[in-house]
Amino acid sequence: MRGQGLVQLAITGRSVAWAGGRCPRDRQSSPRHTPPRQTLPVAITATNDPDIALWRLARAGVDDLLGLIHAGDWTRSTPCTEWNVRDVLNHLVGSNWRYVALLQGGSGREFWRVRAEEKVLGDDPVVDWRLSADALDAAFLEPGAMERPVDFGLSTGRELLRGRVFDVTIHSWDLAQALGAGLTLDERLVAACLTTPFAAILARGEGMPATEDHEQLAARPARPLPKGPSDEERLLWLCGRKTSLG
């Protein structure tokens, strides 16, 4: 049965609450992280924009997974072999703030400079995530943000948002694997990710083209999408994750 939002979680052990109902949890030795709510923004603006809806679906999955984290989980390894759980979240939070800067007229040069140096998490990484995600949500909702050109490989705010959905969706799967969660990506997110330019670039084995702001990101071997048991497995395989496809 598919959970509400991004993930369907299934772990053996005690239960904790999540957005889709009740989720079992197996590790009992350390307390569940509870962020101080008074530090969080109080409202999210309603919108009928389908791309904003996909972004909120993707971020809700990360919200749910972070609710499962215990104090000892931050150093767990992830399918991103060079990153542990804290590193993945650091990347997600840092990317949120860098995308906010791009939407507000920031330069691609600064985007890549900060990316190479980013260490953005403080004492409460869960609050850091929520604050950055809310800030990005608000930035995309500013008048004209979706149509505004941005100084990046993608040409408009809307294309930038679709790339953000791709990144958050894949890394939510990484977090779930690290935390021992059984996860099913929402089929709407999978379909959206498979139709982004990022998926096509990966399939062709291309890197991010060089610009005056950064050197070309390394190309990878082409990975033409095979037929598979599910679109989710095809997407994960395309992104270099281990699936039944190899």
C-alpha cells in the first residue's frame, strides 16, 4: 500500500509517527530528534502550480525520513559512497540555499564556488533542512520567479525547480537506505524525474558543459535506460544506484 507523500516506510520494531500514518522503527537505543518548533516558519503559501506540488511532495519525503533519525545515525554510510547521512543532508540544505541565491539573481560562479566549500549544518540539522526548504519554497513563489532567467545551466526558475525535485527525490532514497527504511518513491516524482533534462544527460553520458563560471563536470559512461520491472528501478539505475538491473 503506497504511503501518502513521497515514501512508504517499513521497518521492524517500535512505531513512530510520520506523515503517512504510523511507521515501525527498529533502533531503540537513542531518542528521536525533535526540533524546536518555535524556530520554524509558521505558514506555507497554497498554490496550484504542478511543479511546486512536486517539490513539496519531494521535500515531505525528506521531512518524514528525518523524523526517524536517532543521535547515532548521522555517521551511517549511504549509497553515495563518499557521503554519510549528515553529508547528504548538508548537500541538500546547501543546495536549497544556493538555489535561493540563484533565484534572487546570484551568479553561477558563486554557486559553484560555494558548492565546493559548503558546510552549512549547525547543531540542529533537521531545523537547518526545514528552514532552507521553506526559504526555497518562498523563493519559487515570488512573482515571476518561475519565468525568470537564472545564471545556471538551466534557463529559467521553473527548470531549476525541476532539477531540485530530481536531486531531492534521489537523495531521499539514499537517506532511506542508510536508515534501514523500506521506501517506495512516489510514482509522480519518478515520472517527473525521468522526463527532466538531467535524466537525458545521464542516459547520454554527458557532463555539465563548461561555462565561464565553472569547469565541465566530468562525463560518465552512457547509461541508456533499459526496460525494467519498474520506472523507479530504472531511475535509480540511471543515477548509479544498485537495483535488480545491476
